[in-house]
Amino acid sequence: MQSSHWSVFTMNFLTTPASRRRFLQMGVGGAAGLVGAGLVAQAAQDEPAMPEAQDHNQHTVEYPDGHGNGMLVGAVDHERNGFDPMQMLVDWDYGTAETDEDGRTVRTYNVSAGDVDIEIAPGIFFPAWTYNGRVPGPTIRCAEGDRIRINFANFGSHPHTMHFHGFHTAEMDGVPGVEPGQIMPGEAFTYEFDADPFGCHHYHCHAVPLKRHIHKGMYGAFLVDPQAGRPPAREFMMMMNAFDTNFDGGNEIYAVNTVGHEFMRRPIPVKVGELIRIYLINIVEFDLINSFHLHGHFFDYYDTGTTLEPTLRIVDTIMQAQGQRGILEFRLRWPGKFMFHAHVSEFAELGWMGFFNAVEPGDFDAALAEVGLDEEWDRKGTQGSTVPQAAEEQR
């Protein structure tokens, strides 16, 4: 088969949503196998069966039901990527903290922009624009009232900025046309402001065209702890994102923390009965709405995280528009694997679906080891706050 014929077939095949899903589920190796066997024409006419979920990684676990049949096949090389979605759940960046003459905490962060190819699904690479070489960028965490300094350097091929959601002066807004405006390649700027208000926020590039800079990966979480603290909990940062792999204005891969179906392969370990707190942020471009649905349980929701009292109580699904965020709190009552996913079937099938693995405390170490985690991951998840906890609660 000539390469031009293959290109035409690929373009036509991938513009059909159902065919696009099957292609991604087969994986790059599966698609290449079809070509090598001379079966491309037949594949275009026939409905290929979905492959069984495969164990390509020592830290991949077996599915408790048939949902594995619709999963993206294989495993992503996180070491090559330079980041791990499981670690991103608890990877707080506190900056370098010092105290000024007024006794206030000043936190300094170093962030750089750069072009990096990242693996977003097994064998599928995306030419990302990144903060600190990862997508999402570092989870910047501080306390309400802290003075924040972000030393930003642009090593990328395009102009970039950092726009933080929160109170700050116009000069610190990171938008074109307002000093300093877009930071050009090879240039740098220091953003400085006070962390206010407390809550679950985010930052992103505001260079033009905005939709291109966001969908290419230039965003991250900005968590501001209230001075009063929050009750002790196991905390996770979940950034709902997606990727337009053929740049047609629609997404082909959906995920939490970038890698499709990662938490299906590696269910997130938690303890039965402990308080779980999720900082949930939707940054998906091109789709108007995203959602989070928890199986078998309900949660309280704090819209934007700017209150200490829930804005919604006892719900199992929350909808978020792009840039919207909030905090979920819940306890899993029983041991077992409990699914969470977007309550949009297309998103779930293309990567936005995972499991919590709830176990009794005595089984927790084994659950960590099963997915390649250790005590440090546990510690960061339960001791992430920058301020003393408000109350001691039974986990």
C-alpha cells in the first residue's frame, strides 16, 4: 500500500467518531499490524471487535468487570514523559518559603515554558506547550495571604503568559496589551501578588490565540488554603483535560491529569471511611461542559472552594464549564473498586474514567504497592495543607 493511499484512508477513518475510538483502542501497534497484513480495506468495511484490556505494565491491575474491553490498550511510559498522573494527584509545589520583615510568608516559584512531546495514551504522542515540562503544570499551593512571586521564563517557541485566577493588579494579570503583556521566547518576567481568596483555583496561558495555548497544555492548579484550615483528609488534585490530536477543533483523548484511562489501569488507593477531598478543575477546550460522577456514593461540593460550607450537599454528579472548579468531599463506606468518570459516555470511552480502590487500613500498604506507590505518596496525600488542620477527625 502506498503511503498516499494510507494517508487518505487514515484521514477518512479518523473523522468518523466510532472509527476514531476503535483506532485508539487498537493502539498504534494494532493499527500498524493491520497495514502489515494487508487488511486495511477490510477494516474500513467491517466492524473490528474491541480488544481485551492488556497488562503491559507491572503496576497495571486487572479490571473487576467488563469495562476493560473499552479501554485504551497498553501503558504509557511515565519515566519518559517526565511526570506520572498518579503522583500529580498529590504533587504540591510550595515554592521556596521565607518570612519578610512584617512576618508574612513569601513564596517564590520558578516556572518555565517549553515545547515537549508527551505521551497522552499508549503510543499516542502530542506536541505540547508546557509549564515545567509537564501537563498540567506544577500544582502551586500556598496559604491565604501569602505573598506569591512566580519567576517565569519562556524557553518555548511562542509567546506565553501566566494568568492566575484570583485577586491581583492589572499588571499581574498575564494578558496581552497590559504591561508586561505576552512574554516572548527567550524573555522572563516575575509575577507578584497576594494569595486571595482561598479556594480551588488555576492558572493558564492567556496568549493569543487563547484556545490554542490552552488546548496545547498550558495550565495548572493554583490551590490557596484558608487561614482557618480544613478538616484533615486525603487530598487529590484532578485536572480534567483533553487533547485534539489531529487539530481539527475536536478532542480525541480525554483524561484526568493528562493520560487517558490511567486510573483504570492503576486504581487510586484510599482507606475505607476516611475523608477524601478532591480539588477538581475542568480545563477541557472545545467542549462546553465536563462532569464528574462517583459510583456507589455521594459527595458534598464546594463551588470554587471559596467557602468552608458546601454549596451543594449529597450529590453524585457535578457539571463544570471550562475554567470552573470546586472541591468534592466524601467517604467510601465499603471496600471495593468504585468507578468515577465523566457522565458523558464519549468522554469516558476516550479516556476519562477511573477507579478508587477502597481498602481496610490493614490492606493499604499492599494496595499502594500494587500500583507502584509508597509511604511518601501517602504522606503527601494526607499532609498537603500549608496551614494547621482545623480539627482532628476520624479518618
